Amino acid sequence: MSSNTLTIKPNNHRIYQCPFDKKLELLNKLIEDNSKASIVVVTAKDAKNIEENLVNKDIKVLEDKELIKDKELRAEIIIGFDMPIKNIVYMARAGKATERSFMLLDESEQNELHFIERLLGRAIKQERVEGFEYPVIKREESAVKKLSKDQIKEVAKQRYESSTQEKPKREFNDKKPSDSKWDKKKKAPNKFLGKDENGKAIFSGKSGERNHRYDGTARERYDAPKVTGKKINIKARKPKSED
């Protein structure tokens, strides 16, 4: 057995697709097919149960925690029974192998494989062994029958005709209900009520001085601007003296 660790290459790492309930059967088959090599089986948990179901009782089965602690452990083939306890632990499993590293993967574990492949920087080659494939789920045929070309044309024609038909115009009431909050309210006329103690005009509305003069008389719509006279001082120039 070589003391060198496994070089990470596509041919050295292999995943065997297998439903969980057939993993023990496939594990025994892989051990039998590689009987001349030294093999160690690794699992995330329940190593005792796997060991009890192995045909070859000489095969060592370890949990990930035990594998990491045993720094001297090496085997030609490392077989991972399931996903490791952590993604990085996959590297520790592969590091114990000198020739090949296998892992049995149920369909439910495929999503977790993505993180391991990111660590490796490449996809791990997957194989299927006859009799251990994932079950193929057949999709039920659609209850809706496929339309023929003539039927498709007829449906398209009906849709076009319905889209080009004139839609009834919407009728709007000219008069809004009397209780509408948008109705304009009639304003009471603004009346001059007199003057206050300071002589300022008082009105009934808010328009006040804007629509009335200060003395209370109604202001015209357009008042002519007041013209104030300007005085221009012109100084007479002294005639130039003749030499």
C-alpha cells in the first residue's frame, strides 16, 4: 500500500447514484468488485449499523470524527457511505485514499454536493450501476388534448374578432349627486360692515381689502395705476466765452 495521498483528479473521485434503501447492497458489491484493494468505509454517523450489514467483516468502518483523529490511516480505496458531516471533511476523506475515493449518494443529497464541488473547483464524475439507479418518475400525460392546426387557427380568429369589436362607451352622469364633496359651494356676498376703532374697514368675508378700498367702498375690477409727477431739474449751460 502506497503512503502517498490521493491526487484530486476526475478519474480518482467517483460518485455512485443510489437510493438510500439500496446503499448497503451497493456497498457490498463495490467491496466485492475491489476485493484485492485495501478499503475503508466512512460515514457521518451510525458506523456500527453499517459494519453489521457488511458481508466482508474485515472491512473497517469509521465515522468522520474517528477518521480525522487517525492521522496515520491510509487505504487504497475510501468509500463514503453518505455526505460528510461538513463539506471540508470530504477533503479529509479523499486525503486518506491512495488510489480512489468513492461516495454513495442518494437523490436527496445532491443539493449538498454543490458545495463540495466548489471546494474542488470541478464537478465530481457520477456513475450509475444497473439496478441501483434513482427511480424514474413518469409524468402523467396532460389531460388537455393537443389542438390541431385548424383548431389553433379557429381559436386565434375568435380572439382577434373579440379584440376588434367596439366596446360600449361608458356613460357619465352630467350631474353629480348633490351630496358630493366636490360640488361648488355658493359663497355669500361680501358686505362692508363698518370700520373698527382704528378706522380700518371690516367685511363679512375674507376678501377684505383685496376687493374693497380702505374706506369700505367696492374696488373696481381694474384700477388705473396712480401716476405721480416727476420733477426734472435742468440746469442751463453757460455759453462758451469767445476768445
